[in-house]
Amino acid sequence: MKLLGKVLHLGVKGPILKASFPPKVGQPVFNSKKKRMGNIYDLFGPVKSPYVIIKPASGVSGEKLVGVSLYIMEEGKRRR
């Protein structure tokens, strides 16, 4: 798993975090225990380290994500 960033605050559309790299929209995000917390909804700001809006998964409160470090699964190289 690769650290995406820590959730800074709750925005109008969902929790917002500052990413250390540009992720892909729609990619699932996980907490440190590998529990799925939601998907990447939108990106904005600088290209190299954008802000990310997270759409929480059903049953996950956006308010409880504030201060939580979120991760994405690394895409490995596919073998033929």
C-alpha cells in the first residue's frame, strides 16, 4: 500500500486531503488496516501534489475520516 495523505477537513462534497502524488479518479482508498474507506471523487490544485476529494463508502462517515491517513493499493507490473 502507498500512503496517499492525511484527511485535512470535511468539505462540501466530502473529506479533503493533500496528496503527495497525483492519483487516479475512481481509485479506491483504504485505511491502515486495509479497510476500504471510499473512492477518489475529484482532484484540484497543483498537478504534482493535488488536493483530493474522497467519496466515503457506504457505512463510513466523512466526519470520522478527518485526521485519518489514507492509502491506495500500488499497481504492480503485470506479467505476461
